[in-house]
Amino acid sequence: MTTTNNDLHALFIASCLHEAKNNANHLLIHIDQLAEHFALASDDPKLQPIQNDCQNLLHHLTQILQLYKSNQGYRLHREDVILEDFFEDIQLRHPHIALHVQTDPDLTAVFDEQLILNIIDTAIYNSLQADATELVLQASRVDDYLQICIDDNGPGFPEDFLTKSFNQLSPSNLAEHKTGLGLYMAQQIMQAHQHQDRRGYFQLNNQSSLGGGRLTLFLP
Amino acid sequence: MGFEHLRVLIIEDHAEMRASLRAMLMRFGAQNIDNVICGEDAIEALKIKPYDLVLSDYELGRGKDGQQILEEVRYSGLMSASATYVLITAAQTMEMVMGALEYQPDGYITKPITYDVVHSRLIKILKHKYHFSEINAAIDDKNVALALQECDRMVMRQPKFATQAFRIKAKLLFNAQQYDAAESIYRQVVDSHTLAWAQLGLARCLYVKKNYSAAIVLLQSLIATNDKYVECYDLLAQIYLEQEQPLQAQTILEQAVEKSPKAVLRQSELGGIALLNQNMDVAAKAARKAITLSKNSCHHSPKNYLMLVKSLQNLLINGSQRDKTLSATEIQGALKEVQKSFPQDQAAQLQAKLAEGLTLHNQGKSEKGQKIIQEAQALYGDVVIDADTQQFLQETLGAVGLANPLNTQPKTRSPSKSTSSEKTVSTKTEGPKTPQQIEIERVEMENINNKGVELFQQGQVLQALKLFETAASNNNAKISVILNTLQAMLVLMQQQTNVDLREFENCYKYFNRLNAQQSDATSRKRQEKLQVIYSALNPPEHLFIKASNHHDNH
């Protein structure tokens, strides 16, 4: 195997991103420790913007890394996942958000935990950006698909999003500072989840149980 | 869930991380915590103390990584099925770790580690392990029947663990050579989910049932979805070897070691195949890697040193002056290591002596070389312990002009090491035999066997084994002959510090022959005793012998 200069550049960029992501991660921990040290409440008005910005930074870096990886093709590592545990992990990742979960304790499904987690994290991030304050994660099996709904109490998706295809990144989005990157990658990840002749997909609508937007993932 | 009574081992090279993990575990209530800083120390610690929980960082500097430690301790039985192994990884190495299908840890914790994360993850992992405690206890007791029952119970009672119970059950069945039963479970799982371990398991079943084309298709599609599943490459290489395509096997393994360069057994396998293909550069490189990686591990074996010595011979003849000097030094070092580290392994000692002679010969010191080879023959008799040694003996004798007139029949190169012994045991098919011929053969065999018993009783086990093997090569050999062969083999294997895989394979075949025959109570008892000795030698999992055939089937 030969490595071209371009490959090397890409590798260097990726490893710098990894480093930056680690830094952001550590920063979050340090902020937590600092808050503990000064006995600040988790909703302290001085603390929250720092935490939010740090979360956002982390989120963006994760996204770029995902994009880099998707360029190499997704290597799925599918495992048997117990949904109750999976949701609990997500709650743990977002301790400051009102995040409710609903699932049958016996429900299991096979998917790449890391990648689906990524989609859900992105969805949560986008909801918070749109000023949602409450979210519900809900999983159930309908026919041959596992459905995961992410509901929020925000303003819902803009009308054009509901009909749009996310199969391609479009330059017009970039101008509006709405990259659509998250949904584009969600689309890629969902499609990579294939079992026999069925592929995963997602749907957007504004029929959230909390009055906001709803993202539903369908996994075969 | 209490940590109070857990014996905990932390494997972490980073002092700060080590201290912080230790502090966390103490806060959880753990009282019995040891730490080590590398894989070698971890293995030593695990030999002494049965830990309940091992927490290992994946990245451990220059030595073994956490995944390799896991593979080694599970492979060599240093950790029971009931004990919990947790890997700590940075998120970006997660993908790397995820490739392994066979030896997976009980759980992962991703960095950065905080008190809350570690606590909740550990509780979850231990809880999960707790659900499987009946199954694991049965496995640790080597009670396969009970373990299978417990798996069935799990499927009924805890549907959310059903898939994992199926996974354990299929593996147990496979190891017990109940391939049809294992295959049907794997198929059932594969039909409802795309799960790599089930696909690989199915491919393994297809492989042992010699359905090679179906196995290849399955493995290739698995690799296409995730090129990190190096275990698929291993199995593919095996299949190519069985199909007498050693070049393909080599290509596949070269890809595998490029993706996962730290696995000793794979490097060793690659070296062997490259040697077979006369691809000396690849063989030498793989042998060197295997030697470095296996130092201080359970995989430390004379095989890799001898492989290196063999692969360097070509340079002694055709290399530049510099090559010649360097190779000579390297060969000398390798041979010394075999003599020093494996004095009990007679086959290895014989091979080392032969290689020493061959080396001298190839350096133009033919007379000296011949002398050493003759000495070696005198010292070890012409007792040939395994097919590999036998072949090397013939090759060496031929190369230095000492070809043994008794063995004029040139031995064909066997394409695969694993089948070579099969070939020596197989029947000669030169037309049907008359009853008289069969009777003459039977008497002959009886005599040979009796002679073997005599030698065995005099303590000349090697010579005895040779006679037993000759007698057992007859397909109509009596059960007692096969039992004698096994007994002699096992006695020799017990004397070795490192038992070669082929010796296990040989025993395994003889046990299978026994299982295929009707035997009386006395023979059965003897067989059971031999099986106990065999199991105590720690055969690799795919060569496990079923406990016994009469109280296992219900």
C-alpha cells in the first residue's frame, strides 16, 4: 500500500482533530471540577455559557471527524444492544438536560451503538440550539423495524426540511450557516445499516409528543 | 453491587491514571486492589491470584496492548469465564479494538474517565456479568451439558439476553464438535440479524464441514463490510491451505498482519506459509516479529526461531558478503535461544542441531556440517517426533548429501501443516485386500504393538511411540493400539514446556478415532484418563475433547 501526500495530509488533519476533541473533552471535565470547587449550581448563569460553548465545540469537532471517517466508508460494528441501557448511557452523557426515556426493558436491537449514539447526540444538540428545553427518547419495535423517536419541545423543523432529501450536502446550506451536515451524516449512517434487503432510514415531522419536532430512526 | 470482596487488578502504564483509577475503586468500596504497569506483569499477577475484575488500559506503551493481554489470558485459561475484564479506551481507538470478534472484553469504558462514568459503567458491566454467572460457573466447571442448559434457561427467562446466550451456546457446541447444532444456531441468528460473530461462527462451521466455497463467500462479504475483522482473514487463509493454495493463504495473511501486526500466532502462521512458498523475505520478517512479540508470553515457542533460521539459509548462499555475515550472526543467536529456552523439546533440539549443520554446509564448511548432522542423528536416534521435524530431517540430509538410503521415497511437501499428520495415518488404498492379507497385517501390527509396549515399559517412550504410530496407521488398528499411541504421545507432551499445536492435532485425531468405535468399559476408563491428561495440557479451544460420549447426550 502506498501512501500519497494527500492521504498523509488527511491523516494529519484527522489526528489534530482527535487531539482538539480530546482537549475539548478535558476542558469540560475541568469546568465541572471548577464548578464543584466553587460550589456553583449547575444552572449558574456565569457557568452555563462556558459549558454550552464547550459542548458545542466538542460537538462540531465530533461532526468533522465523523465526516472524515465517512469518507473512508463506514465500518459498522453491529452489536446486540439493550435499548434501556443504551438510553441510560445517553442520559448520562447529558446530565444537564431534561431528557426522558421510554422503552420496554426487554427490547433489544442490533446496530452500531457508537454511530447511532452520534445521530442522537446531534439531534439533541440541534434541539438545544433551537431553544428546546425538554426531550423524550422513545424506542419500540414496529413490524421488522426498530423505531427510535427523538421528540423535543422546540419550535419544530422548518417546513422545507420536512420534504427535503439529505442524500447530498448542498452548498446553498452552507451560505445560510445551516450545513445540514448532521442530517446528511444521519442519512449515511442509517443507510449503512442494512439487513438482507432492508435498509435503515429516518423521518422528520412536527408531531412531537412535546409539541416540537420529532426525528424518527428506523433500523432494520 | 458491592466492590468490597472483589479482587481487582489495574493494568495501566500511566502513573496519574493508575492512581486515579485506584482512588475511584476505593471510593466504590474495593479493598483488594493491585496494580501493574504492563502486560508481562499483568500475566504474572494473574498466574498467582485469581482476580474477579481486571481493568486494563488499551494503550500500554510499547508492550502488549490491553486487547492482547485479554486474548492471552483467555486463551491460556489464566482468567476464568466468571471473571470480568474491562478495557479502557480512548474514543478514537475504539474502532481499532472493536475488530476482534473472538475475544471480547466484558465491557468498555471510554476516556476521559470521570468518577460518574466509571462508576455507572462498572456497575452496569458487573450487573450484566452477574446475569450470566450460572452459565459462566458451569463453563468454569467444564460442565458443558449444564452450561448449555443454563443458556436455554436464559433464553426463556431473560429474552433481552437471548442473543448473547445463543452466542455462548453455539460456541460451546462448536467446541464440543457438535457442528450441526452450532451451525443451526448461527443460521438462526444470521437470519434475523446482521451480526459479525454469528457470520464468522457460521463460516467456521462450514469450514469444518468442508463446505469451503460457501465459507469463502461468507467471509469475503464479512471482510467487505469491515476490513478490521482479521479473524476472518485467518479462517480464509486456513481454507486456502486446505485447498492447497498456499500462495493465496500467504497473501491473505499478509493483509491481516498489516492491519493487526501485534498478533503472535498470526505472524507465526504467516512465516510458516511463506517458508512453504519459498518466500524467504516474508518468512524471515514474520519470524522476527513473532519472536519479538512472543517474548515472555505463553506463545514463546522454538518454532519461530527455527523458522527464522530456515528462512535465512538462502542468504548464506546467495546473499552479499554483508548479508552473509549478518545472517550468520542472527542464525547463531536464534539457535542458541532454542538450546537455552527449550531444552526439553527434543524435536526442537534435533531441528536446531540439523539447522546448525545445514548452516555450516551453506557457509561452505560441508564436512563440519555433515559431522554435526550425523551427531544429531546419533544423539536423538532416528526417532521422528512430528511430521515437520521429519520433513526437515529429510531436507537437510538431502541438502548436505547424506540422503538416507532407507528413505529413498521422496516425501511430497504437504501443503498444510495441519493435514500432514492426517496423511500419515490415512489408509493405503491399493485395491481391496484379501482376508489373508488383512490377517497377516493384523498379526504384524500386533507384533509391532507388543514391541512398543516393551520399549515403553523400559522408558524408551519416543521409540515406543514410533512403533505405536506405525501400528495405528492401519485403519483396522485395535482400540488398545490407539490408546497406547495416545498414552506415549501424552507422556512426551507432558515433558515439554511448550506443546506444539500439531501434537494437539495429532492427539485430537486419535481421540476422534476412539470416539468413532465401540469400546468396552476398561478401554473407556483408560480413554477418560488420557483425556484428563490431554485437557490438563491446555489444548487450544478448537481441539477440546468432549467430556465423554455416554453421559453427554441428553
